[in-house]
Amino acid sequence: MIRRFLIAAFVSLAAFVSLIATSTPAHAGFYVGASYLSTDADFSNAVENFSTNDSGWKAFAGWTFFKFAGLEVSYRDLGTFKDSSSTGSVNADLHAYDAAIRGIIPLHWFEISGKVGYADITSEGGISGVSFNESDWKAFYGVGLGFIFGGHFGIRAEWETYNTDQDLNTFSLGALIKF
């Protein structure tokens, strides 16, 4: 359901942007987008250790204030992680809000980017029947590659990692619209 909604949203935004004049430079201005997200997590706790991955999504918005830098905020559904064994069960539903500074190397229709920022990561779930709900601010960084088409539509692939007690890494692939 979410995938269909995201596809419909991208098609609608692409149609809207095609109506906008291309007089604005591709590096300037506001942008919005969404991505499919794959999260790899390595959880260690008193009950057990396990590594797993799950898919999720992220929605982001940003402002490129000059050719080589910008600010970006996003919401991420990092996925739900479950594991069961004879010693107990673990499940965790992870979400994050974040803000980052993006450094950009524009190469005409192609860009290489890096980002550094802080994320408020919320984990909800349970360990062997004991529930938890935790939220904590953590630093994160990442790198990405993007392609810009017509100055206003783009696709982006990014890898990001979070500075948490557990290994938490994401890979995302999505689209964006520049205004």
C-alpha cells in the first residue's frame, strides 16, 4: 500500500514539475523526496545476540543554499526486527527523525554527496515479554550518488550509518523533486 502511494506521489510530483519553467539553476532551492530503505542491524543484549535486516522507507526535504552545501531533514521507518530462540524473544520497531548538513560535488547531471547530522532514534518493542520504548539522539553520517534529470527531477542512492551501541546501517534508493 505504501509503495503504491509513493509511486502515485512521485508520478504526480513529476507531472507538476514538468510544468515549471527550467530557469531556476539545478543546484538552488528546495527539494522533497522519498526512498525505499533497507536497514541492517546487529543487536546485542543480555538475552541474546542477533543480526538481521528489514526494509522501510524515508521521506526527506532539504534546501540547497549554494552549489556545494545544503541542509536536509527526514523521517525514517527503519523497520521491525524480530528474533526468537530458546533463551527468549526480541522485537524492535525503529523510527528516526534527523537533520543533516550535506556536502555536494555537482558534476552537471550527476552529484556525489556526503552528510553528517543527528538523528532521534526511537525503538519500541520487547525483550522476552518486557516492553521498552526508548528514544535517543545519535550522530550519523553517510555518502550518496545522485542523478538529476531536467534540472528538477532526480534519483538518489545513499548509505548511512548511525553512532549507536548496536551496528545500525541503512541503504536507500529513492527519487526527489527540486523546486
